[in-house]
Amino acid sequence: MQLDKIFVVGTGVTNPLGQTAEMVARFVNASLSAVHETDALNKRLKPIKMALVPEKVLEPLNSELLPIGLSSRQERLVRLANSALVQLKPLILPESILPLVLALPESIPNKSRAWKGSAIEQFTLQSGIKFDVQNSLAAEIGRAGGLHAIKHVFKLMEAGHNTVLLGGVDTYLDAELLAHLDNEDRLLVEGAHDGFQPGEGACFVLLSREDFSPQSTNPRIVIYRPGNSEEPGHRYSDQPYRGDGLANAVRAAITNAPATIDSVWTSMIYDNFCNKEFGVTLTRNSLHFSPAVKFKHPVDCFGDLGAAIGSTLIALIAGSITHNNSIGRHHLLCCSSDTAYRSAVRLDIE
């Protein structure tokens, strides 16, 4: 049976602004920022501005993972993911073995390391939550990954799974990665006129079929089929940028769930490339927006979350419901990776 929509049951969040969706949403809605100058210096000896999760909220790496020889970045990614995952344990039956659809840091040749081993198995060891490895999926495609993966969530539910866990995790707290970005002049430091502010975090969203969603959840958050596309002229491509990828993804998402949009939530990181891309996308789809539409670009509050941004945007809406009466009903989420992947999804509050 083909589904038109799925429901949010709960969220688990680890973010520089806080450790629950409600806390992070409150700070974002108040325009408070966790971005600060760190001890890390760029090639011109300027402090690198980042937003980081406090070390004290992260549990040590499980001793069973030590023999694998994970990089320091991957160790931190596992610990970040665990901090968000364990928040969902009360909502997961002890005997349940759920599929996990996961967005991981973007794999860019000569610029970032691929994930070592199985992220799904490592998260199981660290969190104690058992996952259906056969039906789980992990994709190293960065910011667009969380929304892009919703397509796979629909497939799993149409195949008979009642609940699926969607998530993402990322961090820029890695000397090698920061050096690559600094070499490309992509970091927004003192004196720079273009660039972005790195962040880190993890977010997981427990999703269910409509007929399995708790009836007591009121209001309920509905997610529709995503729009996925690719941008030929992406950041690392030799082809000219024309802005088709994200614009097409947004158009597809709205076609899947037509509505007059009250709020647009994006992964925009405020550098020149993203400013241009989101400007083109929003202009081409402006007929679908309410005259009072609100544009939300929360990375200025918690830095670029990379692969964690898609699921975090969902959690921000969930966390805003309890204290923000003006949030609106019809929402559009859109995310853009450094490479070709572009994704968008419509979300409603019922």
C-alpha cells in the first residue's frame, strides 16, 4: 500500500544549544547563538568560530569499539549520536528491532575520510539499541542526507514496518577537515568576507505509519514524500551553477503535498554560494508561499550541522509547538549538500 504521509512520534537531540528539541527550539526562536571563537587557529592565526556540544554531555566510547581504531572524529560522531539516540529509549519497546535510516558526514574525495566500519553496528554497541541491520541504510551525503533518506523511510513502511528511526550526525571538530576548509578559504573568521561557521550535533526522529501513531499525540506532525534532486553545478563541480537542483527538489516536495507555505526552514550556511542557491530556489517557488511566510535559517544559532541538519529541522518544528503559537501549519524544509545532493520535504502540523 502506498503511503502519502508519515508521523513524528518523538525526537532525540544533541546540539550546541541544548539536549532536547524544546530547549534548542526556544534558543533558536530567541535568536540566541552558541557560535564562539575557539582555540583552533586558521592559517592566518585567526581563531576559528564554531558551535560545539559540551564534552560533559557525551558518554565515553564503549570499550568494545576501541579495538576498531576509529579516528578521533569518528569516535566523537559515535558519542554524539549516542547522546541523541538514548533519549528515544523510553519510546522504543525493549523487544523492538527498528530499521535506522541514517545521514552521515559528506564523503568528498581528498577532503574527508569515509566512515570506517558499520555505523549502524557501532551505534548499537554504544547505545544498547538494537537495529534491523538488513533494512537499515547509511548514506555519506551530508546536509541533504536527512531529508533525502525520508524516501527510504516510506519504502520501509510500505513494505510493512510500522516504525522507522531517521537520523543524522556530523561534526567539524577535526583538525584535518578544518585544514582543508581553511585552505579553501571557506571558514568565516575575523576579516573574512565569505565563509561559514562549523558546528556539530546529532538528531534522531522516530517515525510511524498513520495507523500506528499514538492517538494521544496532539497536535501531530505529518511528513510527506520528499523531493530529491541533484545540482550539476555544485560546489566541487566544473559545470556552471544554474540553481536547478534545489529548486527542482522544492518544486517536487510541494507537488507531493500542495499547500500555501507558512514557514521555510533551510540548511543555508550564509556563504555566497548558498545565499545565491537559496535565493534562486525561493524566487522560483515563491507563488507557493504565504504573503506572511517566515524564513528560518537556524545555522546562525548552532553552526553548520552538516548531515544532522535535516532531522534537526524536523525536531525544531516539533520543539516549537509547545511554546510558539505563531509557528503556522504548513512548512517546507530544504537542504543542500556541498556535492550534488539536494532535498526538500513538506511538513504539516495537524
